[in-house]
Amino acid sequence: QVQLVESGGNLVQPGGSLRLSCAASGSIYRINDMGWYRQAPGKQRELVAIITSSRGTNYADSVKGRFTISRDNAKNTVYLQMNSLNPEDTAVYYCKAVIQFRGDYWGQGTQVTVSS
């Protein structure tokens, strides 16, 4: 089985920064794409950023220039550095990993709240 564990969510003031981490463990041959998604109350889950196994990246327009996704393949871990946070970034953030030969796996989510 495969498990994804997120960490780093917190309460932060507008303009502040947070770094999320998501570590995958278990029966993993290779991780292809890894990504971060978020879901705010009353809204659908949306893509925030994605990174391929070769470290190509793609971002939602709303976070471009503020968020940076990265990965450490040796640790099966993906990160999301979030800067210049604003209240609209408040959501539960989920990581997703596409595991070769096994399919898509999701983390349990970590709460990010941006408020003064």
C-alpha cells in the first residue's frame, strides 16, 4: 500500500509564508507527477501546482509568482513554498501522487488559514 502524509499547514497572517511538505511511503516503484490541490469551504477542489518526474511545473494563475512547487525524488517528497499569502488562499491543501503501476494517491489534507 501507499501512504501520503502532508504537513506544514497553519494559521498565518496576510503577506506571510508557509511551506507544505508531502511524503510518500510504501510500495513505490516510481512516482510520476506530484501535485498540490486545495479546497475552500463551499468550493470544488482545484489544482494549485503540479510537478513532473523531470521537474517540469505548472501553476494555477492565482498562485503564479507566489507559490513554488519542488520535489526530492530520493525522499519521495513534494513541497509547496507559499509566499505573499492572502485570505483567498485559505483552504485545505491536498497532495496527490501518480504512482507508476499503482495509480493516483491522495494525502489526508492540511489546513491553511490566512487571517489577521
